[in-house]
Amino acid sequence: MKRLHRMIIGAYWGPLLVTFLIVLFLFSMQWLWKWVDDLMGKGLPWDVLARLIAYATSAFVPAVLPLAVLLSSIMTMGGLGERSELTPMRSAGLGLFRILSPLFLFVLGLTAFSFYFSNNVLPVANLKFQSLLWDVTRTKPALNLRPGVFEGDLDGFTIRIGGKNTHTGELRDVLIYDHRRPFQANRTVLRAEKGTMGRSTDNRFLVLVLENGRIYDEQGEGPVRSGGGSPMLRGRFKREEIHVDLSGMGLKRTDEELFKDHYKMLTLGQLAYAEDSLKTRLKARMQEQEARIRQGLAVMRETGIGPARGGHGPKVWEALGRKEAGISVYAIAMDKARSSINELERMAEERSDRTAQIAKFQVEWHRKLMLAFACVVFFFIGAPLGAIVRKGGMGLPAVIAILFFLVFHILSYSTEQMVKAGALPAWPGMWVSTLVLLPIGIFITWKAATDSPLFDRDAYDRVWNRLRAPAHPRHAHPSALQ
């Protein structure tokens, strides 16, 4: 029996690994296509890009595992059925659950791995990914001078070249606007027939060496006026060096501690603690707001307008009612009503934002458990379905797996958005997709265990005929015209 178990597991882990890597690659390419515009043209080192892609890919592991389990289960059991290996097992008295027991234990191990990865590894990977992505997206593009195009990525300079020798790197017809000083605009202009561009020995400065040029410098203080009126300084030079600071061009790393409180960087215990803290703050804030609203709407309070405790209230109201008092009670009431309405709108918006923030922590808490449990659900859909279909390979099993995964993904995404919007609680909102597929898995498993025909059209026709028989009773002597 152990040899049989090793044979089944050996036939299972190969398709599992292949499908997992393929789907993970597709998800990674989808992410890369989304962020390619922010990554290209910045001169990033290859190790930075490799780490960024690796961190991004790790975020898809818990979501890819259920699909890999589903597809590999259908392929493995379908391949055993297609090669007529299930028939002798069933003839030897082995039930379906006995045959699936080694695979089930293997999938339980994958479920534990998925939960451990989501709870322990993924928060660290998300922390490093978000901090690195933040720095990369805010890195200025690498300087790439193109003929006829003004490049303003260098701090304090705008450069335009007329041509460039790709072999020697020599620049021709160089035009530079120097606006390093405040309100400088385009007062200082340099133009040279040719020049070269390089870096200093410490790579901190860009060195521009210009030859045979002119300089135009408009003298004066303050902003440039359209009317002119300032003296102009003109000069020639044979050779001029300009040092441009490149400190703002490189990749600057941000402290990762600034991102550690995000809900994607927390474990289950940290998420529960953060959620409890946010609920406590929300409750205290609601009590504070309610007290302020009551104070604002209270008519009988100790002010110069309302009645006081000393019994002078009626006199004050009588004074307010006289024309010589010059105070309109109606205007005061309208002002208070408007301010109260505005305050209530701000309170509702603040409560909605705080509730949505709490919902994000709840969603992430349930997601870690839901995706791990989805591996078991998809196994009990894929393995029995493969035993019924008896078709291996990447054809029909892939189509069936994609259909089930689309249902799971659409339900998961829709209910997650509803939970974040407050339309559904986190439980059972985040579990709707698995709870919908769980009865399907139980039904397919029961069909496969009892050798019931699932895709036999004649069997469904016989059931339909039995159901419609009472509505169409048979005649003892049917008409000869029939």
C-alpha cells in the first residue's frame, strides 16, 4: 500500500509544480505589465528589479495555490482514469477515499504551508515590496539626451542637444538654460558648438564639458518681466565645465518602519490587535461627537442666549423677543441648524472612513484563512471530477479548472468589495466564495465515490422521464395513429 501511495503522490506533485509555476508566472507578468511605465527608463540596477519582482511574485502565492491544486488534481486523477489505473484499484476493493487519502494528506500540508506563508512570510515580503516600490516610483528617470528634445530632469538645468555621435558620445549644438537660483527662469543661457558628457570619479556629479560657445546672462533681481529693462551680459568661451549634482537622480531608500502598520504587513495576531484598537478609538470618537452634538443642539444650557439656572431664562427670552433687542431668534436657530447639519455630515464621513479602515483589517484577517481553506475545497472538486471525467493532460482539465477558478475569483472580489464598503460583514462575506463551492465539492465527491453517472446524458434523460411521467399517464391501448 505504501508503494501505491508513493506512486499516486509522485504522479501528483509534478503537475502541481508545473501548474503552480505557470500560473504564478502569468500573475507576475500581469503585475509587471501594470507597472512597466514606472520602472522603465530609470537606470535601476538589475538586483533592484529582481528583488522588486520577487517581492511582487510572493504576494500571489496564496492565491495561486488553490488553482494549482484544482488543476493538478483533475490532471492526476484524470490521467489515472485515462490509463485505466483506477479500475484495478477499485476492483481490488479500494474506495475513492482510500485512493485519495495520500493526496488529501499532501494537500493538508499545502494548506498549512499556505497559511504559514500568508501569516509569516507574506507580511515581511509586502513590507519590503511596498517600501521598495515607493522608492522606485519616485526615482527620477535616467538622463537620456535625445536630439531636439528639452530634458528638464536635472535639478537647476534644462538641456537640449542638436545631435549626438553614438560612437564617440560627442554632443553637437548644446543649449543649456541655467535656473538654479530662485526666480531665475531663463536669465542665463549657454550655447556651445559641441561638448561631452561624463560622470565624476565618485559618481556624484555629471560633468558637461562645452567647447566654442556663448553665454547670455540677463542681470537683475526678482522675477523676469516681460517688458525687459535689465542689462544683458554676453560672453564667449572656448572651454567650460559644468558640474551637475546627481544626488536627486539615484534611488533613495525609505525607512521600512514607516510602512509596518499597514494591514498587509501584519500577522493574524497583529491584525486582531490593530482591529480592536481601531474599534476602541472609533467608539471613543463617536461618544465625543455625540456629546458635542447634544451640547450644540441643547436649548436649555448656561449661555447668554438660553435660560440659566438662576431663573432668569424667561427674562432673557422676553428680551430676545423685543424689537429693540436687535436679535432674531429665528436667524439664530437657522444658523445653529445649518452648523449642526454640517457637523453631522462631517461625522458621518469620518465614521464611514474609520469603518472602512477597520473593514480592511478584517478582510486581510479572513483572507489568510480563506485562501488556505480554499486548497482543500478545490481538491475535493478537482480529484473526484478527474476520476469521473477520466481525461488527463492540459486540455479539458484546464478548461474545467479555469471555469471553477473564475467563479471563485469573481465571488471573492465582489464580496470583498462589499465588505470594504460596509454592505456585508467580514464573516461570512469573505467566505462566500468557498461556501458556494463547498457543496459542489461534496456533491462531486459523492458522485465519484458511488460511481454515479455525472456526465451521462441517458441517465439524466431517465430521471427527467420519471419526473414527467405523472403529468403524462400512459394509455392501455395507445392510438394507432401514434
